[in-house]
Amino acid sequence: MLALRDAIPRAAPLARAEFATLRLRLLKIGARVVEKATRVRIHFASACPDAALVRLLAGRLAAAGP
């Protein structure tokens, strides 16, 4: 959770959020996951307000490695 919060841009409103808020807003999102041989695609609902932030965080955390 610390790495997730550190990866959020400072200008975002969730940059100083508590862990419970991050869990509710970013981790408990309903999405359709499609797994292929070389990639995983996540399809968000059109009304998901934090979809762009989740995409940004996925890219940043994937680049950081395990």
C-alpha cells in the first residue's frame, strides 16, 4: 500500500489519502479482465472516475518490478 500511495502523482487528490480510502477507490473496482498469452487487458466501466489514475499506477508499478 505504501508503494501504491507513493506512485500516485502529488497533484492527484488521492496522494494523501488513507489506506482505507485507497482500497475503496482503487483496489475495489469492478472491471472485466481479459488475459491473453502476452498481456492482460482491463476493461473499466465508462463511469469509472479513477480509471485514468489506475492505468497510470499500473504502468508505474509494472516498471518498478516485483
